[in-house]
Amino acid sequence: LDPNQIVEIRGLIRELGKAKTVVLSTHILSEVQATCTRVIIINRGKIAADGSIDDLQRGSTGGEKIELEVEIPDGASFDSVAVQVRAIPSVEHVTLGFENNGMKKFSVDYRAGVDVRREMFNLCVQKGWTLLEMHSVKTSLEDVFRQLTAEGLK
């Protein structure tokens, strides 16, 4: 199918799904993500996961993640920044992506169900850091599938 036909077929499947159950069996998980509201992952003949895409993405990690890009004028080390970020309740892990001339890009893993964005913003304001970017990161359906089915691959 060409890209226009793919969009039409996705729309048709979603429209049919409003009144009927549509079973889409595929290994092309980007299509599942673009088309489906509920996913069942089968591994070795048994149901490994069953739920909405959002539920499966959140449940695979046990938490949530945001990525930030911050300009820190005083040239503080990433380690000192990470200590301050980890002081936010529910933050579990801070990982450096890159740093260059006071610019730091890092990810923050935190407990599911808690939104740390406001606290992260407030920390930046309090410390005089310039927050250039902050966005939520979702685990891809492909990552969820690999986590649930990886035991037989090693």
C-alpha cells in the first residue's frame, strides 16, 4: 500500500472497531500503535500482556521518564545536577545524555502515576538554570514486546 492507502486502511479499521471487534495479527508494531486501542501480546502460545497501549507502555518499565535539556550557567558538573534532581521525591534515576559548554541533556526516571515536571521546572527556576526542553518519553510497543518475549532469545 502507498502511504495514502495505509492511512485510509487504518481509518477503516478504527471505524469498524467502533462497532465490531477487529483482530489485527501482525509483527509490525508501529502499525499496531497507529491503529489499535487494545493489544494482546502472545509469547510461546500464552498471553504475555493484555491492555491498552498506554497501560502496556507504563507497565513495562514500572515508571515513567522525561528528557530535559538545561543550560546551567555556573558550569556545575552533571553529578552535582543529578544529586539535586534525585532529591525530588519519586525520582528514581537520572542519566546523562550529553553535556557541552554548560548545556546538559539528561533523562529522569520516576515512579509511575506521579508527574515530576512541575517540580523539575521549579528546581530549574530556583537554581537559575535555563530549561530549554522537557518532554515525556514513552516506551515503544516494540520495546514492550522485546521485554516480554526476550527470555528465549539469549
